[in-house]
Amino acid sequence: MADISEHRRAALRRYDRCYRQNHPEKIICRRASNHAIRDGKIIRPPTCSACGQSNGVIQGHHSDYAKPCHVQWLCRSCHDNLHTKEHVIKLYRNKACKCGTWFRPTSGNQRQCIACRIRAERKLAHERSII
């Protein structure tokens, strides 16, 4: 049993080290905001700024890591929802067709939704048949 827990601890240490190396701006921002909370420069409110709920732990969210003292205070549920929305926006970034439709590209250079691509192919075929 001790071998499994030591193995797990080693895996967590590797993950933490990798995370710190890949996201130094997040670590610096969190450290600065935690020091500001400790020193009384930032006060953690008792309620969520989005829904007003006071149950559970209120978490800090940084929308810009260059501004560690600009913190949005959210409950766990609102914080999870916010990160889910940010993930979806990042996933579909620059993937809107000129007609306004969001789409998942099937190739790296695809910039049109399926309906607009079919329309463009039909128009090109029609133009070729006229010539």
C-alpha cells in the first residue's frame, strides 16, 4: 500500500512541476493575489459576485493574469460555468463562418460552414458550366 501512495505522490509532483513550468504567469498571479489577501489589500467577500450565494468556498477568478489584484469572486458552481464557457470560446475561436454560423472545422484551413461551402461549390460548378 505504501508503494502505491508513494507512486501517486511522485506522479503529483511531476504534474505540479510540469504545470508550473508551462504556466508561470498563473503561478505568479496567484502568489501575488494570495499575498495581497494576506496583507489585507484584497478582501475576499462572503458571497459570490455572480449569483450572490454564500454557501461553500468563494474562489477567486483572474480574467487577466497581468492584473493579480483584479479578482472576480465566484462560488464553485459559477467558477466552473465560467471556465466551461471560456473553454468553448477557445475551442471555437475564429471558427465562425461569414454567415454567422459557428462550426467545428473538419480540416485546419476550413473557414466556412457546410451550408456555405456547398453553396460556394454549386456556384463554382454553375460558373464552370456557363463558360
